[in-house]
Amino acid sequence: MERIELLKELTEGFGISGYEAEIRETLKKYFSSRAEVIQDRLGSIIAKKKGTADSPKIMFAAHMDEIGFMVKEISKEGFIKFLPVGGWWQGNLPGLRVWIKNSKGDTIPGVIGMKPIHELTPEEAKKIPEIEKMYIDVGATGNFNPQEKMKIRPGDPVIPDGKFESLANGELYMAKAWDDRVGCALLVELLNNLTAFEHPNTVYLAGTAQEEVGLRGARTAAFTVEPDIGFALDVSICRDTPGNEGEAKEKLGAGAAILIYDSTMIPHIKLRDFVCELAELNNIPYHFTSLKGGYDTGVIHISKSGVPSLAIGVPCRYVHSGAGIISIKDYENVLNLLTLIVKHLNQDVMAQLIK
């Protein structure tokens, strides 16, 4: 399995919230030869890798869905009104190229349009455009209706048109949907690593559905697994670009991002300290991060009687836009840290964590 090909396949895949089937099949392809695989009724996929002990049960969750859009309605002129799926800043949208997938599975290119600058009134030019006033143009004209010719209909999913690209310095990669295909790739590579050694626990690798619209798949997956320990694998925010004050700790090349707070969870302190100590003892760079939103652990940690949980991120620039940038070195450091966690998290450690 070639790492770069895996990242390309996952990031270029099509899968907004509720439409994760393509990504789920990709994960199933990589999981099925190495682990027992199940799927819950919401669409999350879970690979079980048995170690030398049934417990602790460690759940690593990475969401399969990406932010995108959904066809809302089609005007009589053939322009497509759309709904945002997940969090978008509308300033990122005018001129964004997109793909629409119709009910037959065909993908149709388009562009998000609005009035050109030449036609804006002075007041309109001062305002960020509203999504409600935007539309997707797929080439509609008076004698070409996309509803009839392309079989596009309300409910069809839409994603940004984003190629996977290696940037000039050789360590950075640009793609759409790093959030959270980078976590999905970590699931695949972690499972591959686990086949090379015995581990004193049982590991569950969950590709979760519908994270971007409310952490929904993580809730059902945690109910299915009933984990003893939970981790979310996701992107973290980079603060190393113009507009951020001071020297950024959260930057490309800073290693694994360890969550100290988000809007849905205060991480388990002993678990956080255990992971940080592992990183320090093994010279794995890491830094702390926080987030206004939430990770899959927001629902995992309150499942059943409670699950000690922590989110670990790969730093990413331009999260929730049409293209983000990550460092492959950060990815490797996160993967190494996850592998160490599985090697060392046994029943004795678990007993100390919940003491």
C-alpha cells in the first residue's frame, strides 16, 4: 500500500454527510483482509483487530464525511440553488468549482456563481454574499435543462472540485477533504502496523458517518463498540498564516496536536498525560490545541457510563474550505504516536487511568 496513493484516493473521493458510501467502500477494501468488519445502521464502518486480551477496548474514530452541499431546487432557467452541508464561510464560495452526483451516480461539473463585481451596487460590494443568493451553474441555457438532461434533482450531493497535489517543498500536500480523510488514512495505516506485532488490547477502527452535521455516526458506533477508551483522529487548526498574532505553536511541522479543550468535551486528563508522556519518551513532537467546534469524542466520551477520551490531530491549513494543506511529517508523527498508544495501553494502564 503506497501512502501517497492512499491519501490521494481518500481525499479525491466523494462523500458529504449522509453520502459516505464511496469512502466506506474504500475503507472496507483496506480493512477486510486484516480485521473483522461490521457496519452499523447509520453507515459507520468498524474494523475489529483482536489483540492478546479482550480489554481494554480502544476505539479510534475518524469521520468519513466531508463538508459540501446539497441540491435544494432548480430554477426554471436551470440554475441550481443549494444548501450547505457542514460549516462553510460564504466568502469562500463564489467561483468555487464543484461536482454534483446525480441519482445514477454520474458526476456533473459546475461552478458556484453570483453577480459579477461590475454589476454589484456599492452596498452589495461591501457585504459578504449570502449563500441563499448563490447558485450552481452546470451550463444551463434556454434549450438545455439540467433536470431533464442530467437527471439532477433535489437532494443530490455536491462536493468541491479539489485535486490532490504535492506542493513545491516536497513535504506539504494540498487537497480537499483532509477533514477528515487524513484520519481515515490513519485508520488504514494503523491497522497495517498492528498486523506486525502483538498488542495487549482489542482495537476498534471506526470510520464514522455524519460528523459534520452533529457527530451522529460516532454516537451509534460508540453504542455498538462500547469502548473502554476513545480517540478521535482528525485535523487540527493551523495558526501559522498571516493574520495570526505572535509565534504560532499550532503550525505545519509541529507534530501531533493534542486537544486540551473543544466545545463538546474536556479531554480525560490522565489519558492526555499518558499520551504526552509517550510522545516525550519517544521523541515524537507534539503541541496542544483547542477548538470552537467538536470532534467525534464529543459523543464517545459520554457513551454508556463514560469513556475516557482524547482527540489527536494532524495540523491543517484552511480547514473547512475548498482546499487544505498538511505536512506529511506531521501525519507520520501522529501515526507513530497512535502505534505506541496501542502497544502500551494494557489493562494495568487502564486501571490507573480510571483510578
